[in-house]
Amino acid sequence: MATGAATSADPTVSRWWRVAGGMFMNLALGSLYAWSVFVAPLEKEFGWKRADTSSVYTWAIVVFALSFILAGRVQDKLGPFRVSLTGCVLLTVGFLLCARTTAWSSS
């Protein structure tokens, strides 16, 4: 039996599902970098200052980087599918919670 990167763990699963999954993961990652599109509307809607919105983005980048370190270690044990699915669920929950934001005050 041949071993290597070209062999699939489950030959019944189409490789196109992996392509689609990778595309959606990249779109999810891009949502963080689309922050600049939302800064001005957030400041206008909620009356926030640039320091408020910048601190939120800074925390997002820090958590993002730390979660990648953790996810990489967990992926070595559980595999990429479970880690990706968990990340998808957490990102969805985060977006749903953000959608419920009404106001925030730094004072």
C-alpha cells in the first residue's frame, strides 16, 4: 500500500470538499482584515473614538494569533477537520454576539 501526501484518509470524500473548506476558511480569516471597512461606521453609529475601535482590533489580533498557536497544537492531536469545525463554530458565535452589540463605554 502506498503512503504519502497524495493518499486520502477517506477515499469516498471528494477532494473538492477540501477545496471548498479551504476557501471558506480563508474568507473567515479575511473577515478580521476587513476591519478597516467597519471602523468609520462603528465610530459614527456608537459615538466611539478611534482609540476605542483600535483597542478592540488590537485585542482581536492578539487573540487571533494566540488561538492559532493553540489550534496548531490541538490539530496535531485531533486532526484538521475537528479543529476547523470548532473554529467555524466559535467564529459564528462571535459574529452573532457582535451583532447584538448596542453600546460600549470605556469610562
